[in-house]
Amino acid sequence: MTTGPASVVRVLWRQRALIVVLVRRELNARYRASALGFLWSLLNPLLLLFVYAVVFTYIFDPRFPGGEPYPLFLFSALLPWLFFSGTVLDASITLIDNGPLLAKVMCPPEIFPAVTVASHLMHHLLALPVLVAALIIAAIAGWHPFPVTIWMLPLALAPWVLTAGGAALAVSAASARLRDLRDLVGHLLNLLFFSSPIIYSLDGLSVPSWLERPLRFNPMSSLVEVYRSVVFAGRVPEPREWLIAIAVGVVAWLVGAWVFSRFRETLVESV
């Protein structure tokens, strides 16, 4: 069997109906014993935004340049990050948790990382109304103009989906072979979180020169900046910014698919 990124795409396309079924099963299982059910997909980001608004307004004032509301600045980058980090964390155990299904011939292993990405993408999409509502309230109150570029959000989200998909493929396959990687992933995500411009802005960053360069060349920075520009700043990213973000997503997906294809034949025995 020919392996590689093209093979992964073919398998995912052929199994798209099964992926939809498993995503529905995943979402239903998550909220099966919950009284509020899918409403938590709205309440969780709403409560998160409320906490940030209280903390960074009344307890800790970051004195963000330009007088822009820091809770919205932070929240606009935190939402895609939560999608990405949640996907990667769940991907590190998805093949192990689905070992019985993986052993079946008609259930190719590629679908489980895809289900992980799709389910977290659904949670992200369900959380977006909270962000939009907060932006509308901020505009009405005169705190921050409503970003007219928000219609470009699907374009800004695409590189995140590609990057999360590639990371999920690589991490899921590697974790099945190297069980210690599951514990390491969380620490790596924490390092990546603080090295990406999520809680701060690269503009006017005051750090030593030896640290500023790695921060600016962090591949995740382009994804964060493009997304935040569209949904918060109301600015159309420059073509160069788009190209870098798309390139990061495509390279991440190709590398992830390649890593998965290298481990694919031995995954059943590993789990």
C-alpha cells in the first residue's frame, strides 16, 4: 500500500461518512450526562470571557497600548488556541482509547485524529457567537469598534485547522508508539502558548534581542496575528501575512501526514 500525505487524504475522503458518525458520537458522549448538554459549548467560553473581563479590568490592569479592551484582545486569540491545544492533547490518546475499533479492518486509523480535529472544531464554532456578542457589546458601549473584517474569519481559521490536523496526525501516531509523549505534549503546549503572541502583542514588545527574534519567528505567531487581525483589530492582513500563515498550515499538515504514514503499519500492534 502506498503511504504518504496523498494516501491520508484519500482515506479520509472515502471514510467521510464514518467520520461524521464518530464526531456525532463524540459530541453526544461528551454531554450525555450533562443537564445543560450542548449549551456548555456556549457557557464555557462565556464564563471564560467573564473571568478575564473581571480579572483584567478590576484586579489586574495590563495597561494595554491604545486603550483597547484587553479581555477581548486576549479572548480573540485564546479561542483558536484552545481549539488547537485541545485537539493536540486529545490526539495524544485517541488511538489508544479507540484501540478496539482500530483493530477492525474496516476502520482505518486516520479517521481518529480527523474525528478529534472535527469535534474540537465544532466546539470552536459553537463558541464564536460569544465572541461576536462581546464585540457587539463593546462596539455599542464605545469601548472598541466592531471589526468589519470578521466575515474573513473562515479564511483566518483555515491555517489553524491545517496545523491542528497535521499536529493531531503526528502526535496520535507517535504517542501510540512512545507512551511517554502523552505527558510531554502538555508541557510543550505550555511552552508554545507563552512563546506565541496570545497574552501579549508583538508590537512594542520589550524583551532582550536574543529572545525577540525567536518570538517573532515562531510559526504560531502568524496564525495568531492573522486571526486576531480579522476578528479583533478589524484589519485585513497583508498578503505576506496570509502566505506565511497558509504556508505554516500546509507544511504542518504535510509533515503530520508523513509522520503518520511512517507509523501506520504498526499502529494496531502498538495500541
